[in-house]
Amino acid sequence: MALLVPVQPIPNQTFQIVLAGQNCQINLYQTPGPLFMDLFVNDAPVKLGTICQNLNRIVRYLYLGFDGDFIFNDTQGTQNPFYSGLGSRFQLIYQSATEAGDT
């Protein structure tokens, strides 16, 4: 089942969350242009410096060893996420491997 990941409308944030039994650390950081995301599992990097775009998968590749994927969803249109709308307009959604189409 897809899960809404709680994020805050601040330009740089780091938080931990357990997803599918994986101890995840997520870093979100706004540049003068796009928003970027880092993903660590058990302190090991999975994806670093990944640009965040509307409905575009973050992890993408099974060989990285992450169970599932993330997308940002613009609830008001098709814009790419920007920090001031995080948690409201721009939702970070975790999808299981089945939901992400990785099975």
C-alpha cells in the first residue's frame, strides 16, 4: 500500500523513517533550481543527489537493493516539487515494489 511520507515545507531537511522494514534516512534539499533527494538505508547510500520531479520515480533500479520507490505528486497540477509546498501541494509517496512495478 502506498504511504504518504511526512515532509515539512522547509528548504533543507533530514529525517528517518522505517519503510518495508528498511531503516531509511531521507535528505531533501532545495537548490536555486530543483529540489534534490538523498536516500540512505542502514546508513549506506542508495541514491544521492537525485532530482525530484513530479511523478518521476526516485530509486528506479532493483539492483540498488531498495524495496520500493518514491514519487512526488503535485496535488494541484504537474509542477515539480518546491520546498514551500512540501507536505501539502507536493506529497512524497512511498510505493512498495509491487506498486512501483518492480516485481
